[in-house]
Amino acid sequence: MFVFRRDASGKVADGAFQYTDNVYDKVPAWRAPGRMASLLIQSVAVLLTGLLSLLWAKGSRGRRIAPLAALGLLLLPAAFFAAWPRMPVESLSYVSIQPQGLIPFQVLADLVAVLAAALVVSALRSARKTAGRGFRAALGRWHLRLLALAAGPLLWSFWHLYLIGWNIH
């Protein structure tokens, strides 16, 4: 049986199984796993459009960084599943991935995070510039700003999932 405890105002504060010492805190809505997963998927979808930056990659570092970030995002699942055990397993609940197998995944996740941060910095720097005229240059600037906006939730999700830094134990 799962028991909920309420605070003084009557709102649910935390919950626990009735006969255990494990207490589960209620997280705010902005930290809910479903919301974070949704934000991460949306950010990745927008950042994958960074491959289009190859069409207008003249002049801006950000427009050269965007395809690299998109490529890194495409390679992340491959790097994770490269560490997947090669032997047959009875159930996915018993799969054990060795930490040394996750080193390429962690390095790639850190690289994607650095590229996402570079996109934000590049978009902020290019916001002051008005170099390049015409539809193609304007489209490139707005696309870079959109990529920078998508990089924020991606960085937050990576930080929340402990994918930034060296977290292999």
C-alpha cells in the first residue's frame, strides 16, 4: 500500500510504501519526468534541423556548429547501444551495462552539450550583428535563434539526467 502524507495546507508533500523507510518526494511540475522527456524530444527534433544549416553555413560560426550538434545527437543512441551487452538476456530488467562501455556515450553527450552551449553563445553574438542581407541570410539568423532556443531545454535535460560532466562510476 502506498501512503501519501499531506502538509499543513492539505497538499500532498510526499509518499511512501506503508512498511518501508523509503520516502518519495513530490517533484514540481517543471521537474516531472514526463514533462522533461517531452521537452527533450522537442529540443532534439528542432536541433536536428541544424543539418539544414549546411544550406546557409556562410559567415556564422553558429551555422557551422549546428550540423555538428545535429550529427552528435544522431550518434548518441548508437553510442549508448554500442555499450549494450552482446549476450542474450532473459529480460530487459536484468541487463547490466558496464561503466567502461559508456565512456564513448559520455564523451559524445559532453560534446553535444558543448556544441549546444556554443549555439546559444553564437546566437547571442549574432543577434547584435546585421551582416548579410537578403532572405537567405535572414532565414539563417532566425534558424540559428530557433536552434539556440531549443538548446536551452536540451542542456537542462542533459544536466537533469547527469549527462553533463564525467558521471561514469
